[in-house]
Amino acid sequence: MQTTKATDAETHNRTISLSRTLAIVMAALVALTAAVILSVVWFMSAGTTRDLLVQSAHLGLEAVQTQIGSRFSPVEDQLAFLAREVGAGRLDPKDSSKFERVMTGALAATPQVRVLSFVKPNGDIIGVTQGPKGVFSYTDQVTSANERAEIEEARRSGTPHWGPVYFVPDPAIRTSVTNLQQPANHNGEFAGVFRATITVDTMSDFLRQIAVSNPGATPFVLYGRDQVLAHPLMAAGHPLLSAEHRLPKLDELGDPFLAALWEGPPETFDDSDMEVRAVKLGDDGRVILTRQIRGYAPSPLIIGVEVPIESVEKPIWDLLRAGIAGLAVLFVAIVIAWVVGRLIVRPVTSMAREVRAVGMLDFAALRPLPGSLFTELDEQAKAYNTMLTGLRWLETYVPKKLVRHLIGSEDLASTQRTVTIMFTDVVDFTATAEKTSAGDVAALLNSHFDLLGHCIESEGGTIDKFIGDCVMAFWGAPDAQLDHADRAIRAARAIAKSIARDNAERRLKGLPPLRVRIGIHSGSVVAGNIGMTGRSAYTIVGDTVNACNRLEQLGKSIAPGEEVVILLSGETFGLVADDDRSDLAQLGKHCLAGRSEETEIYRLQTR
């Protein structure tokens, strides 16, 4: 470790020395070429300014497209999840009460959706809608021929798709909307269609927020070439919208630059699919960048962004008059060289410091790097900041020990391991959740998982996944832990004490205590990266996992009324150290659900 630190320090010092050398060289070059620069200025034109503005618009358009996708993609994922729940039989459209609760939770997770509904094959509608006064459930019946056609199209295609824009005259909405249709099947038969309704004023308000955070830029979305789907000016609605006039035309919006969008010929930018147009009205002008996107409507949408453009007729003599001859030019060149040197040294020094922190896996010490006037250094800062975001998300969603394995490029190939597994489950949590709001349910689960996660990770355990109100964790992988069974038992004892303290606080608040079942089992598994191409997770698979889950469920019959019941198998008991078995009581052999052979069962005494 000391050798590594010394090497890092030497590299750090060499980097700074190189940066200073570059600064000195830069000073000499600037001094020698100052006269040439003054001559070249003569040939500069307003086109340079325009190119810079086009590049700025290009970046803005990319950001708008990314942010629009971030609003639509969660809606598609949410409806796909609901359809899978129906297909798996976990969500029954006949259970209206539960169906409404689940859709209410889904609606809360996607605030951009105004109405979330489910249309049954017979035309009955179950839905929830959100507005200024909260979320409300409702029932309705399909009446229009257009809706029947959409339902039939969803049944026929069997795939999700965005429907056309239409006007909703209901006073509670009274605006134009677009629907995402997600068919759901159960046992191979059509069960109905989930629909997520997004209003044009909601989309427009989102663009207004983007415009506010980016002064001077005006994003917009066109439905075809002559209709406006979303624009900051439509955030408060549009008076012309009606069943016959679903969207305003370009010249009806009130944006004169957008109204003149198609009057001039386009220019391409970097041989991409984007089109650039310069629109001038009097002394004012805009650069408007547009691009077609598909997948969010029956026909392609056109997204765009407007940014101001300075007059291209400004005389170049203003730049020449700023030049200084003789000694003044040399003085300015030296000052610029010193500034340039500082601008080079600072980001390089900061990068060296941050890279050392990454090498030490000290994520808490990492800080984003500021941008630079130099393209290479600016790209370096952007690349580092992107990596930093990825590292922090990786640390959030992947167990910390796996992060260290991944950062260290250690081998996580699938191997046969002997591990100890723990399953936990909250007793009757479904009944508790049915009487609690979605927000309170999430807060309760987060608090419960914090409590369990601290106990598990304190003993070096890896939390594999959260399944509803259940936690699956294991010891013995990816790190080799010879005492994996002892660690799991210690974690279980800590969980029991934490649950007891938490329940005592809940009783003081007048809340019912939580009852928890825990199963612990040891055996051979396959541990490694499991999943699809491009997306996998480090996990364990094998019959040992199933046996542990069944062992946890056995607690229902062993001690149905106790707050915490912890059962472990004979395989785990055999691996526990002899001096750590004092609170383990033998319960004899039991047959786990779905298994023919009997398993020796022990219970960890928690009182």
C-alpha cells in the first residue's frame, strides 16, 4: 500500500510539472503568434458566431430529447409492470379495491400521468385520476367508437403503443391528451388494456420548466409539421383547443419565430439527422434546431429548441480596433499565457486529485470537476463527471463490496460456492398495507429495510434483493468467508434485538408491532453474474435458495403469534461454532413445503 501511495504521489507531481511546462510553452507560442492572430481576425465572420450558437442549440436539443424521454419511459415501464402483474395473477381486475390501490401507487410514481385506467374486454373502465385536489378513483364505460377501435387494436396487436391525440371535453380536464395503450393477458387470454393519459398542458409545463432553467432557450414538440403538441406558451392551456381543433397550428401559438419555421431552407449539422434554420424577424433572430423522433405517437414527432442569434452584420472592424500594437500586444500575450497556464494547471491538478481518490475507492471524497475553456479539458471534466454519477448510482444499487470488486476489476465469473442464506418476511404485511396510504407504506418499508440492512451489512453480508416486504441476503460470496454461518446467526440476533426496540417505539406511538419471520440455511449454490445480455446482476441460484425460502415460511406453523421467529437448518447448525450454539434449540425434523425429505430444524431463541 505504501508503494502504491508513493507511486501515486510521483505520478501526481509529474502531472503538475508537465502542466507547468505546458503553460510556459503556451506563453511562448502566444507571444510569437500574437501578430498572426490579429491578422486572422480580419477573416473572421459572423458565421463563426452562428456556428457557436448552433453548437449550443445542438447541446440544448440533446438535453431536451433526453428529458422528454425521461418523462415517457417511466410511463411505459409502469404500464408494462402492471400488465405483468395481471399476467402473473398477482393483480386481479375483479378485485376492484386492490386494483385501485395498486393503480393509485403507480400514478403517484408517475406524476406526469393525469389519468391511469384499465379497460376490461366488456368496456368497463376502472381508473384513477390526479389533479390539484388529490387522487380520485372512478368507474366508467367505453362509449365512443374511437375508444372501442383502440381497445380492439390493442387486443389484436398485443403490444404497447401510443395512440393519437384527441380532445377531452370533461370540465375536470378539458384539454387535448395522448394515451399509452398497454394490453394485458392472463392465462393466454386478453384481460384488458391499461391506459396512461398525458395532457398537452402537462407536457408543455414540463417544457416551460426546462425553458426557465435555461434562459434564452425555448423547447417545443410538433405533431407533424404544422401542429404544436407542447410549448411553454401552452403550459396554462390553449383557448382554441376543441374536439375539431385538437392542437394549435404554428401560426396560432403566438411564437412568431416558430410560425416562420418552414419558410427558409434547412442546413444540416455534422451530417446528423438534425436540421438547422436561422429565422430573422427585423433586428431579432433565432437559430431553430429540429429533429424527428419516433415511438411516442402514431406518426413521428418533431422536437426542437430555439436560441437567440446575434446579428451577423456587425462590422469586423470592432475586433480589429481592440488590437494593441507593439509592447502592448506582447504584454497582453504574457498575461493571457499566465491565465491559460492557470486554466490548464488547475483542472489537471484537480483531475489528478480526484483520480487518486477513485483509486483508493474513497467515493465520499469525490467532487464534480468544473468545466474548462479548452475543449480537451472540458471533455475530460464531462467524462469524469459522467463516471462519477455512474459510480454513485452503482454504489446505491449494488452492494458496496460488489462495487469494490467491480472497480478493482476482480473476477465475478459464476462459481460453485458454499454459502449461508437468509430470508426475512414481514407477517401479514399485505393486510397492513391495505389499510395504509402508498406513501406511508413506502416509508414503513424503507425504515424496516434500513434496520435489517444495517444488521446484515455489519456482519459482512450481501443483500441480494428486496422482494416486496422480504429481504434475501447471503454470506460466503463474493468474498470467501469461512465463518459465513456464524455471521448469519449474529446478524439474526442483531435483527431480533432491533425489531424488539422498534416495536417498543411503535407501541408508544399507538402503532401495531411488526412481526418478522427469518429463515437461515446453508448449502451449495451457483454464484455469479446472472441475467440477460447487457443487463445482469450478481446473485446466487440453486436449490439451497428455495429451501431457505421454504424454511422461512415454516415459521407460520412453528410460532405463528410471536414477533420474531428465527429458524435455521441442520446444515447451518453444523457450521456454527460450538461456543455459539447456546441459544439454538432443536425442534426435530420437519418436511418443508414442496420437499419430500425431512430437514432438521433449530430455532434461535430471541428472549
